[in-house]
Amino acid sequence: MSTPRPWPRALCDAEAAPPPEAAARVRSYSPYEVVAINLWIDRHRYRAVAMAHYDTSSGRRAYQLCLWPALPDGVRTGWYWWDPDRMRRRDFTR
């Protein structure tokens, strides 16, 4: 009997991040700074646009993303930890 192959890391789900603490410095993006991010959630592919990000003292970065399409429960935004193995980022600055 063969064991099932694990999902490639690139196809693993993005890790949800908590909203920033009140003291955290959050950087919001303007309409002229488009940061597109592709990610997987519940083994479904999503496209997203970053609306903001914050960095932690441990060096992790969390992005607030506007998802397309919406999640099955209708939610379109959320905070997700950046992981270059699980996400692809493209910057389009006008």
C-alpha cells in the first residue's frame, strides 16, 4: 500500500495572522501601490491585493489582504503571515 503524497509546500495553505496590536506600526498602501499576492486557503487558490502590513519584533510580516474570490463564508479580507514558499508577490507601482 502506498502512502499518499503530501501537498507540495507551495500548495499549502497560508497561515492566518492576528490583527495588529494597538501599538504596532501598520503601513497602509495607497491606490498607486498595488501589491498582488497569490495564495492558497483551504486548498483553493486565491488572488489578493495587499491593503496594509505590519512587522513583528521577531521579524515576521503580516499582510492584510483583500481576497478574490471571497471565501466560502463571504469574507473578503483577512490578515495572513507572509511566507515566500506559500505565496507569490508582485509589485505594480504607478
